[in-house]
Amino acid sequence: MNDAMTLRGSCLCGAVTLSVEAERQNVAACHCQMCRTWGGGPLLAMESVGRATLEGEDQVSIYASSDWAERGFCRHCGTHLFYRLKTGEHYAVPVGLVDSGEAWTFDSQIFIDEKPAWYHFGNATQDLTGQQVFEAFQAGEE
């Protein structure tokens, strides 16, 4: 269950296909206000993506959602394709894009301090506040 794998998927209309190399079969939830606004709920994404390759990249629109990150989506059907840091190789890819029945492990939640009280996941997860997430990324840059 912890073996690296290559997964493939596409947007709803098929204009963009992607191939991702995942180091683990883990899924994380992001509860930040921006992710919830972007998708109508928490972003459930693969966080251990080592590399993402897009075909149909000319069909991808990029939104610079902050000074440090950007979000990509299909310009035709609007499918969310990725969240990525502007520096480095960190990608978060929505798990629904590549899910073919893998034995996913839901193991972490970030921006837990921004999660609304009206929903709750029952899994035992590692929970990080927004501040803890920023501190973890800053420590990784040093």
C-alpha cells in the first residue's frame, strides 16, 4: 500500500489528461477558505505527488491564488486539475481525477482551524492548522 505508482486521469470533457507519480496512496483534506470556495467543500487531494505531467496543457487555465501558489483547471469544462506551489515541485491533485479504486488512506487534514463546524470526518488523521502548514513548508525550504 506504500509503493510508488503512476496514475492517469482526465478532466470531464477529455481536453486535458494527466499522469501523476504518487509516492504513497494517501489522501489529505484541505479545509482552507480558498479550497472550500474553489470546490464547494474541502479539497480531497493526493499530497505525495512527485511529478505531474499534463497533456493538453494549452487547455489549462492557471489562477494565481496567492503569492506562493496557483490552481489549474480545464478552460472548457472547469475541472479542477491541481494546486501547486510556484516554487518547487509540490502538487496537490484532486484524488477524484485519478481514482480507479485504489486502496486510498485518508491520513491528514490541513487548515483544520478553518474547517466549518457543520461537517466532520470520522477518520483518525494528522491535523494541522494553517500556521503549522506554513511553518512546515518554511522549514522544508531551509
